Amino acid sequence: MRRPSKAFSVAILLASSVTAQAAPFDISGAWFRSLPGKLPAGGYFTVQNNTGRDVTITGASSDACGMLMIHQSSNKGGMTSMMMMEEVKVPAGGKIAFAPGGYHLMCERPKMKIGGKVPVTLHLAGGNSATVAFEVRGAAGK
């Protein structure tokens, strides 16, 4: 029986490392708040970084949205504002909640039905990405 070459073994190791790095985090509670008419939908989820290094989310995309952006809402002195974010760093071993009143995805021109699910791809620094199914809920979040 022939043994695999050292180069083949290294190639297998590298391929498995790339696969493991493709989604260095867990996503839970992924959902969109679908609003009536042509109003944008808000996307929410929690991301848990399972690595020993920071992971940076650099964007998101979905065929269910004409445009999908990362935003952050804040309240300063009674004034609420929303700002588009170029990236969100999730610290090593840390957790960030994308929730109403904070970080969220803003889906312009949504094409989704309440009760359904839509795929969203989160893009990471370094070129990796992860696709997650988001539940579609109504305005009350149910």
C-alpha cells in the first residue's frame, strides 16, 4: 500500500484549516423585522467569536434585499441617530448582539414574506463569508 506524500498531507491540512476558518463564529437568533409597504426591514442576530483573534464583519448581502447595510443606532441626550458602519469587530472570544437600538442590518427594498426564511451572507475581513438563514417576522417581532 502506498503512503500519501508529505505534500499531499500538507495540502489536506491546509484545506481543512481554510474550511475551519470559513466561519470562525456562531450565529444565533437570526431574524428580520418586516414592516408594511416599502419600509426597510431590520435584521438582528447574535454573533459569538470562537477564535483567539478578532473577527471583522465587513458587510452583508442577500437576494431578499435590494441593498443590505450594517447600521448602528444610538441615543445621545434624547436624540436617536443611525449611522452606517463599514465594519464591526467581534473581539476574540467575545459576543456582539445585533439588536433593536444598536447594531443591525438595514434591508432596503425587502423581498420577503412573514413566516419565511431568507439567506444572508455575512462578509468577513480576509475574504471569508458565512451564510445564515434569517426568519422573517412581523412588525411586533413575532
